[in-house]
Amino acid sequence: MTELRPIEAVLHAPEPHWVGDGFRVAGYFAAYEGLVERLSPFLLLDYHAPHVYPPTENLRRGVGPHPHRGFETVTLAFEGSVAHHDSAGNGGVIGPGDVQWMTAGAGILHREYHEAEFARRGGRMHMLQLWVNLPKASKLTAPRYQALTAAQMGRVRLPDDQGEVRVIAGEFQGARGPARTFTPIRMLDASVRAGGKVAFDVPARENALVLVVEGELTLGDTPARTSDLAVFENRGERIELAARTDVRALLLAGEPIDEPVVQYGPFVMNTEGEIRRAIADFQAGRFGRLDD
Ligand code: MN
């Protein structure tokens, strides 16, 4: 019998703050000190709990052009619709069930707005954005954009109609997620009916967390509910989730990148010098161009 991974902490959602005028997010990494060191390769988790936006003619609701370098942004939509454009010429819409896995690498500018039709109509937005660090060797890789649609995700039906696990990155019970990653990462989106259970094999070396998107559950003996973020110790090799109500939960795990992290706003590098270089390159227009 494999050993359960003990829970180190259950973090409650911090008070939400606004990112631009379009995203009302709870920023766990900003609110709880030490998570960047503790949860490598993850650098940020901004969770946008369900929030209803009124109809608007403002088609710039969100965040205007801004740079990133040295890591990846991963945007996952549960409800609502986000439009994205970047200076590499990529653009797309992230709708319910879709994931956008953007590698900023050497540097891009992008903008993130409510998709126009969604903005006009108004409605519920429910999404999250995760920042994933890149190893030193890949920090200046060419920018890359993976538009992962709901239809592309790996899917595992749980026995006895207990629910389903969508595999976005990594592997679960033989199903593989479509995301290409630079270091081993697992991103699983589990929907489990009340009374159902699911177990994940996650080796101790992988930093692991579970975000409860909806419902009440137990992880081993520990209860957690909507918007809680459970952080696991690095021992044991199995995570068991039991649903007390209908539940949706996101499991994130990854092998830590054992390198220094120096962050300055939208730049995440290994040294202060590389940060100064990022700022200089941005100011010199080397991240390309992007209109509002
Ligand atoms: Mn951004």
C-alpha cells in the first residue's frame, strides 16, 4: 500500500484584487509568503472565483499590453471567455474548458481582455491563471503559444459514474494531456460526484497542490472547500480526494526547478543582472509591438 502525502497547509482564498478592470482574482502567491520557494515550478496562482459582469460596450475590459519574460502563463477558463493577443502575432479566445499555455520565454507583449461578445452580453466569469517557471536553459526560448481546446484534453471516466478527470498536462491512468511543458508538470481537472473518490499517484519529489474550485471534499483526513488551496508535504506518493458534495478540483504538481528565482513584476529570471537586462530590452522595444 502506498503512503498518502500529508497536507502541509490548507490556504484560504485571500481577498480578491482587480487585475486591470476585468479580472477579480485571489492571488495566493502574493498573500502567502514563501510559496514561490516552496512550490517551484509554480510562481503564481490567481484564481477568479465566479463573478457576474454586467453587459458593456467597453471592449477593452481586462488588461492592456504588458510584457513577460522568463516563464509561462497558463490561463484556464471554467466559465466566460477571454480574448488574447500577443506581439508574436498570436491571438485566440479561451472559452469554457479551454486552456492557453503561453511561453513568454525571451519576451512578448500581450493583452488579455474579455472576449467582445461576452463583454457585450455580460455574464459569469470563472477562470484562473497560473505562472510556471522556466529552467535557466529555456528562459530565453522563442515565445510559443499553445491553444488547448476542451476537445483536446485527455479524459478518464471514473468507475461507477463517479465523475471524470480531464488531463491538461502530464498523465493520469494512461491518458495524456496535450500541453507540452519544459519540465515535468501535471495539471488535472477533476469533477467528482458527491460520495465519489479518486486517487492520484504523485511522487514525493513533485511539489503538489490542490485547488478546490467548487464543493466540499476531504484530502486524506483533511477537509477543504471552495477556494481552498491545499499544499502537500514532500513525502508519500498518493493523494486521495473524496467528494462530500459534487466537486471540481484542480491538481497541480511539478518537479521543482532548483535554481535561484529573481522576480520583478512581469519578469522572472535567475539574477538581478538578467532582470536589469529584461527592463532595458523592454524599454528599447525589443519585445515587439502590440496595439491596444
Ligand atoms: Mn499577462
